[in-house]
Amino acid sequence: MNLAYITATKIIEMFIILLIGAGAYKTGIADETTGSRLTSVLLYIISPCVILLSYQIDFDRERLYGLAITALLSFVSFLIAIAVSRGAVPKNTGSDMAVERMSIVYSNCGFIGIPLIDSILGKEGVFYLTAYLTVFNMFVWSHGIMLMSGKAESIKKTVKSLINPSNAAIITGILLFLTGIKLPEIIREPVSLIGGMNTPAAMLISGINLAQSDFLGGLKNRRTYIISISKLIVVPALTMILLLAAGVNKTISVTVLTAAACPSGAMSTMFALQYKKNSQYASNLLTITTVLSLITIPAIMAAAGVFFK
């Protein structure tokens, strides 16, 4: 089946769940605290289950090599995104410079990337995505902090920030993958059921966030379009060129490209709150790029279907 068609179908399905989440907030079923609490459940329980299960596949050297290659390509992809952010958002932009740059560099590759790649490529795609997520965490807790705070954090604090359930799931999963140990069915089945909640939970959260944001007001801001084009078109396009030059297999290429094509991430809003930046603007960029990605991601995947064989 055509890659663009599969992606568009999954995006539409996810968008319907997003609308349900927005409707839940508008009708009072969900409130301001619902999204944050559900986000915690997603980050600390659901997503780690999906990651852990992605490593429950038979070990072979080719997959291990592919994981390392994915990490390397992801690293270069982030360097590209940082360069794009500096070009699109010069130092003299103003007080929102850090928020805008972070919105370009860091995508919602966990919330949207995991369910989308799981739908397109299955467990093997999520397996390779963990390499991208690892590199993402390395950059966001070093470059991201320096960007938003204006200074470097101590190595001890940076390392402490990397200790989280998703990274723990990655480390545990790699150990299980290398040793060939499989989870017993009585553990595997509950973990699988929890992991199955990933897509609906992620999109319900996105819908609740959408309902709370000033979406129409954000569309009147010219800077919004510069950030959106940089994040959703320029970064994925340059990443595609990188992947074509690298000549890696289709699964790795589609995984890295999809992660890079995801909309701006929630980390921008969370860091903006923590470092007293414009969190409302960060939230608007997250919401607007999420809605626009319903068009841009299928378009990017259509191009990928032509170039990645």
C-alpha cells in the first residue's frame, strides 16, 4: 500500500481522536488538569511500555548496526534543525527568540512519532525510533536548556535530567534485545495492552491542548508561519536529503524522516514555563504546527514514497 496513503489514513484517524479530546474539554468532560495528568501517565507509563515492547524481537547484528546508524543520522538531523532555527530566528528577533528556535528544533516525536511510526512500520520502526528519542533527550537536556536559560547547566544536573522512564525503557529493552531474553506472556500481555493506549492518549491530550489555546489569534501572527514552514517543511526536506545521501534502508529512512517531520514538541512549552519565557506563544506554536502537520506529514511521506525504495 502507498506510504502516503497509509500515513494520511493514520493522520485522519489521529485527527478524529484529537477532535474528541477538544470536544471533551469544550463540554466540560475534561478540564485544565486532565491534560497534564494524562500527559504524566503517557510519559511515565504508556510510552515506556511501547518502547520496551519494540525491543522484544530476535537479535541480529544488522538490527544492532541499524540502531547505531539511526542514532548517527538523528544526531546530524538535529544539527541541521539547529542550523535552520538560527537562520529562521536571528539573535535580534526579540524576547521570543529562544521559544521560536526551540519550537523549530524539538518535535513531538514521542507523542505523535511513536503512534504514527508504529502504525506505518510496526514494532521495527519503533525499535529504530528509540535511537532518535535517545539523541533527542541528549540534545534537549543540554542544548535545549542552554537555549532557554542562556547558560549551560552542570554535568551532574544534565545527567540527572536524562534519568526518566523512557530512557530506562530504552536501556532495559537494549539489554533484553542483546541477551535474547523475552518477557513472559503474563508480563508481556499487560505491557502490550498499556502500550496500545499510546495513540488515543497522545491525541486526546493534543485535542485538550488545542481547545485551550488561542488558535485563531496565533494564525494572525506572521512569525507563526515562519516557524511552521521551518519546522514542518525545511527541516524534513533537508533531513530527506541527508537520508538520501546516506543511502540507508527504507525503514530507517522513514523512521528518522517521520520523527523530524513531527510538529513542535511539548518540551518547548514546559521549558518556557520553567525559564519564565512566553509559554502561551510556545503553546500556540505547538497547536498550530500540530494542525498543519495533518497536511505536511502526508505530503512529506508522499515524497518519501518516491525517493525511498
